[in-house]
Amino acid sequence: MIKSELVLRIAAQNPHLYQRDVETIVNAILDTIAEALARGDRVELRGFGAFSIKKRDARAGRNPRTGEAVSVQEKVVPVFKTGKEMRKRLNLEPIQPAGS
């Protein structure tokens, strides 16, 4: 599911809200999560999961095309860990093929 599909589903479930307002709300939530991660904060949504950041140290890598050694700088990457309730929901329902 992409963001526009999420907005459409939420708008369909809440006919009293305009689609543009739902889009504004979704964008505000996602922007707030991204800003918190950029500050180094952890974002926990009970029953859903937690977003956090992880630091990856600098290392020596290889160019897959040439095999030449290259240095990879240290970086910070976002990570997501599902919550207990989400894991239970995912394991109770049968998995549907994509696009069904």
C-alpha cells in the first residue's frame, strides 16, 4: 500500500472528513515521526510498533561491478520493530497474495 491508497482508505472509512484533510493529517503524522527520528528520538505506537534509529559504523565495502574496495561512511538508518499486538494479528490471519 502506498500513501495515496492509505489516504483513500481512511477517507472512505470517515466520510465526514474531506480527502484533503485526511491527506494533511497523514502527512503531519509521518512528518512528525521523521522529525523525531532525525532528533534521535524513539517513536512508539502501542499495539503497532516502534520506530528508532540505528548507527552503522564505517566499513570497507566492495563495488559489486568492479570488485574494487571502497570505503562506506558511517550512517544512521531507521528501524521498525513490530509491537506484540501487531505480530499476533499478522499470525492469526491467513496471508493474502499481493493485489488480491
